[in-house]
Amino acid sequence: MPGGRPKKQGPLRSPVYFSLDPNTVKRLDDASKTLGRKKSQIVETAVTEYLDRVETEKPQS
């Protein structure tokens, strides 16, 4: 897709939908203001880092 972000190499990931409690929303708002980034970028970074950590911590079979 022209002008879009390049796709990351690696496993395919499906969209995830979730609800956040008011305290988490406030923390995202605060992080967004502090870092000068959009909330969606903050969430994307947090989810990506979480998934990377979970994949790293998987027990080896």
C-alpha cells in the first residue's frame, strides 16, 4: 500500500480488541502527553513489547 507503514517481518498477528479501565486510560493519557506521542502509538508499542516478551519467555519444547 503506497504511503503506508512497511510490514514487519515475522509471524502474522490478528487485530485485538479490548476494554481498558479508567485508571489505565489515565496512564495512557499521561504517557501520551509526557512522550509527545499519540495514544495509539503508545498502545501499539506496549502491545508489541508485551508480545515480544511473551514469545521470548515461551518454554522450549
